[in-house]
Amino acid sequence: MSFPFDCITDFMFFETEMEPADVILIPGGSHPQLMEKAANLYHQGMAPVILPSGGSTLHVETTEWEFLRNVGVQLGIPNDAILKEDTAANTFQNSSLSLKALKNAGIYPKKVILVCKNYHARRALLTYQIDFPTETTFFICPVIDKTGTSKENWFLEEDKIKHVMTELEKVGKYFKHHIPNWVK
């Protein structure tokens, strides 16, 4: 069945083919599903390191980074394969501070796997494309988080509609002034 809002579904919920990359990035979050997916990719040999990003939040007792790192360690990821960025307060900082942490570690990634909430995928990609070099290739690996919001159900419940539409509004609000820079 088609709906008038199918274009929103297609725009907001997307993923790309996966290829081996230099790093797996997680733009923060208090959802264990993010690190579970990253750990799975790591164990498949898709990247040698994982960089979760995120500072203090009301959603976890520690930082988002420590929460995600702890999940990763429990899933068999060695401590030295989990890089650290534990101060970011939003997606823009997740991006810029992750790039800084990578450079500090001597990593200049040409290929990046971005593991993010599925309804956050579009905004996450656009945000990271602002900071990372234009030649960086991003592979998007979306995850259904603990809210259960998916491409198939986001329009069936008010709270899920709110998650997706808030993300859609942020895409328009945050990136309209970047468009001229991307055209140049």
C-alpha cells in the first residue's frame, strides 16, 4: 500500500551497501543496539576500530561513550579497538570531535561505516559530510533502536511519528545554509 508520505520514509530510512572500512563510527546514543551492530561488523572484519562518541546525558549514568564501550567490551571487542570521544553533546559535536579523535590516533579514514539509529541516518550522514574530507566514503548501517521505530511502522504511533518528523525538521533546519557550500 502506498501513502502520501512514502517520500519521507524513503528519504529518512535508507542504508548503503557495506564494504570494509577504516573505522566504524557511532554518533552517540543510549541504545545498546548501536554497539551490538558495530560489534557484529567488527567481528566480521569490516573495520579494525570502533569509535563511539558521546558525553554525559540524562539517558545513561555514565557518558554515552562509556555506555557504548561497556556494551562493546561485553560483546568481545578488545579495549584497544575502541577509540574514545566522550565529550560530544550533539550530532555536530559527535562528528567534529570524532574526526579530531581519529586524527589524534593517526587515522585519516577514506572509508567509514556509520552505525546510527535508522530514523537518524539522513541527518547523521549530512552532519559527518560537513566535517570529513569530501573524498571520505560513508557506508550507512542503520539500526532499529529501543524505541522500535522502523520504516514499516513509524507512521502507526504518535511517538514514532514524532521521532521521525523531528529528525526531518532538523534536516531542513540544520542544513539549509550548507547547501551553497556543497554546490561550490
